[in-house]
Amino acid sequence: MVGLLVPTLALVLGLSVAPVSAQIYVSRDEAGTIILSDTPMAGAVSTYTVRNSPIRTTRTVAADVVGLYDEVIESAATTHGVRPELVRAVIQVESGFNPRARSNKGAMGLMQLMPGTAADLGVDNPWDPVQNINGGVAYLGSLIREFGDEVLALAAYNAGPGAVNRYGQRVPPYRETQDYVQKITRRSDTMPVARAGRTVIYKVLEDVDGQPQWRLTDTRPTSGRFETVR
């Protein structure tokens, strides 16, 4: 139902295609997600030269893009009983917040809905961010209720509910699915929780060496994008 964020250089992430000669820079973020770019990146582990052939590359996720769908995410998360942090982590791993992302298996949009799943959810246009997020969160919420566990729901989102059931309601022993679950839980569950009567913790999005990163602080930020960790 879902695809890797960057399985090959041919993955479409909304960039134009034209015969070019270019350097492709390859790196990984802290969660292990592969990042491809046509501009130099800090910590790039490999570079490739591509000549006279169509290329499509990913770009790191800009802070303004990460926050672009906050209203839709919050609304869908509230409606379907899913943590908004979990939704954001799923979108980051699935599509890098690119609404035009398409996997080699045909999964579409921000939450990488397969055509059949989109139709079942009443999503007429999977490329529309609002429809895609609402449909994807509705599906994720139904899986959480079915399995009673976020980890199993994520495994089912990636490999299908049948696979989770076949392995005795456990994460299937598929490398892709296990990596997928690990990446998302790292992104959504590693922040400390503020307790009543104690210091409030804020999660602040900052630009570090050209890449967005979250920082935790007990001082309320006066500007920029931040969230209160509950």
C-alpha cells in the first residue's frame, strides 16, 4: 500500500524532468531515510554524475513545507482519533511532504494511498492534499482501532492487515516493514512529555546546515515554528 520515500532516482517528487548533466548527492537523515538532492548537502555520503538522461530528485523538507498542512492534519487527527505527531511522521516517511509523490507500486500523494484503498475511502482525487490526508488518517485510525496498537497499525499500513494477521498480530518479518515502523516511531515518540504542574517543553523547528531539525527547549520561542509537547 505504501512505497519507500526514495526507492530509486526515478521516483516522482514533483520536479520537472529534462535531459541534463548533474551531480546527485546522496545522504541519510537521523531516522535512516535516504535523501537525494541535485544540490550539495552537509554530510553527503555519495555523489553520482548523471548525463543526458531524465532525472528526478528529492529535496530536503523545508520548514515552511512541514507546517503547510498543519490545519488539515490537526483536523483529521482529531476526527479519527490519531495523534497528529504520528500523522506527520507517516507523511514524512511516506512522501517527504510532497503531494505529487508516486511510488513504483502506484501509491499516491502525501500518505501514499493505493488506488483501491483511495476508492474505498471515498478519495476521488488522491493528489489533493486535503482528500489524501483525510483518507490516509481515516485508514490509519481504523487500523489503530482494529489492532489496538499503533505499531501494528503502522505495520498494517505498510504491509497490509492480512500480513499482520498472518504473523499472529505481530510486525511481519519484512525488512521494509520493520524499517518503516522503526522510522515512524522514532519520529513520533522520542520527545519527552510535559507533565501537569511541571516545566512545559517546546519542540522548535530550526534550520541546521540547510536541513530542518527539531530542538527541545523549556523556554517558549518568540518566533518561528514550534509545538508544545504534551
